[in-house]
Amino acid sequence: MSFQKELFSPGKAGIKNKSTELDSESAALLRASIRPLFTNALDWGALSGILREKGYSLAFRDGRLCLIDQATGGRVCGLKFLGFELRELVRRMGRPMVIARGDNADGDLIISSPDPKLRES
């Protein structure tokens, strides 16, 4: 079995495992800088705002919550790479509001509640 084949083969849900494309130092730095943001966030809106300031966002890709590079729109890593379970974050911050995109269980987090006045129009 080739290392290249393993490195770039799709994951269980057909997602390339982008976290394996990082060298170990970059992976450690990413975890060290991003994990505290998740740990200290009080709600999804606050977490999304802080991530946006750092050039990232959260989105579902193939049904998995992922960290997204805002500049490229590419998947950086999943929650498990950062050491979190979605279940754990939902218990602490509630369910995230998500707007569905496409046919592959993709979606973007909605930062704030939709304005009911806008829906009446």
C-alpha cells in the first residue's frame, strides 16, 4: 500500500483528510491556537465571530462540522482533529443553526437568529 494513496484517499464520508496534509508542527500550532477558542466560547455566534477574525469559519461538509479557510473556502480540518465531538459542543452551546447547501449534507452556520420582520416581507 502506497503512502501517497493512504494520504490522499477519501475519508469515510468521501472527504479528503486535509489534516493529514499538514506537517506535525503546523498541526500542533493549529490545535494550540484554535482549541482554546472552542473551549472558551459561550455560544455559536461568539465562536463564529472569533474564528472569522482569525480567517476561519465553520461549515458542514458531507455531514461533518469542519473548520473552513475563509480565503479559499477549503476545508482545513474536522472537529475530531481539534479534539472535539459535535455532541460535546451541542451540550454546552446548544444546537447550531444551519442553512443547507447542495445535496451532500453541506451547510453553513447562521451566526444570529433570522430577523422575524424580514420573514414577513
